[in-house]
Amino acid sequence: MRIVPVTPDLVPALSELAAATFTETFGYLFTAEDLGAFINQSYAHDVLLKVTQHSGDFWRLAFSEAGEPVGYLHVTSVQLPHETANASKDGELKRLYVRRSNHGRGLGRQLMDIAVAHLDHAFPTGAHWISVWNKNEKAIKLYGQYGFQKAGEYYFNVGSASNLMFILRREMGG
Ligand SMILES: CC(C)(COP(=O)(O)OP(=O)(O)OC[C@H]1O[C@@H](n2cnc3c(N)ncnc32)[C@H](O)[C@@H]1OP(=O)(O)O)[C@@H](O)C(=O)NCCC(=O)NCCS
């Protein structure tokens, strides 16, 4: 497995992987129209080209032994709707995705180790946050193993669908 920073030449691979993993995971929750609009707005090549170059944001892309993009992560300053979230010192793991064909082989944990090491390094005095769909038991279990505990809820809307999200928080040193 090779896990590397997302440089502009890797954005097409990231764009394809981000759309594929979101569709695999959550596609069934939305209409095709809403899904397409969300993917376009969030994962289109030009969108990701901009956001992956934000200074202070941390992106990593994982390639399989065969050279296929199979997982990625994004850490940034917190953007969640929680009354104690402090964007000036708290960090958020905003995305962590592994291709379904590669689930259960330890890549999620490997990416999580990298994300948490970065959160500790870049946001040493603040809290660390994640938002997760309330029924995503696999991810909730993984995050719990790193000390992320439920701290709130909010609704995330994609088109006409509204989904209950759990806000998880890990206190520094937790
Ligand atoms: C969540 C996710 C990143 C885990 O990646 P993975 O490579 O399959 O995980 P790993 O093989 O490293 O396993 C790590 C942990 O995940 C959890 N996990 C993995 N497979 C699981 C399963 N079938 N059932 C329950 N928990 C599971 C466990 O906590 C596991 O640790 P353990 O084996 O010590 O119990 C992956 O399932 C994924 O990308 N899912 C779709 C996208 C997603 O939901 N992202 C999170 C959005 S907030």
C-alpha cells in the first residue's frame, strides 16, 4: 500500500474515487438526480483541485499494490454545527473512505492512524471532531476505538433527503 499527499496530478484519481466511494456507501439513500448534483458539487475535478490546495488542509490518497486508488482522507479545521466547536483551534476528520472491494483489510485503520497523528500535530490544543451518519455502525465503531465519542447531532441534507448525523468529539489526549 502506498499512501501519498494529493498533488494536482492526482486530483483526477481522487475525484473518481471520491464519487465512487460516496455512491457505494450512501448512493441508495438519495435520488439519482440529488446524488449526481451532490457529487458534482463536492467531488468534481475543478472543485477538488481547489480544495486540495488549501493551505492547512491535509489530504492523503492510498493506492493498492496494483496501483489502484482505494482510499483517501481529508482533515481540516472544524466546520461542524456544534456550540463548542472552535474553528481557530479544533480539527475535523472530514472524510475517510475506503473502496468497498478493499474493506476489512486494515486500510481504514491505517488511514485513521495517519489522520489522528495529523490532528494531534496540527491541532494540539483543540478538540478533534468527526461527523458520521447515525446508522454507519462500522465507522462509529472504528472512531470509538480512537476515542471519538458522541457529542451532538444535526441533519445533513442532500437534495430532498435529510439524514441524521452524529457529531463525535475526541478531547485532546483522549
Ligand atoms: C469505515 C471504513 C473506513 C473502515 O475501513 P476498513 O478498511 O474496512 O477498516 P479496517 O479493515 O481497517 O477495520 C478497522 C475497524 O473498522 C471497523 N470495521 C471494519 N469492518 C467492520 C465490519 N464488517 N463490521 C463492524 N465494524 C467493522 C472495526 O472497528 C475495525 O476494527 P477491528 O477489526 O479491530 O474491530 C470503511 O468501511 C469505509 O470506507 N466505509 C465507507 C465510507 C464510510 O462510511 N466512511 C466514513 C464516513 S464518516
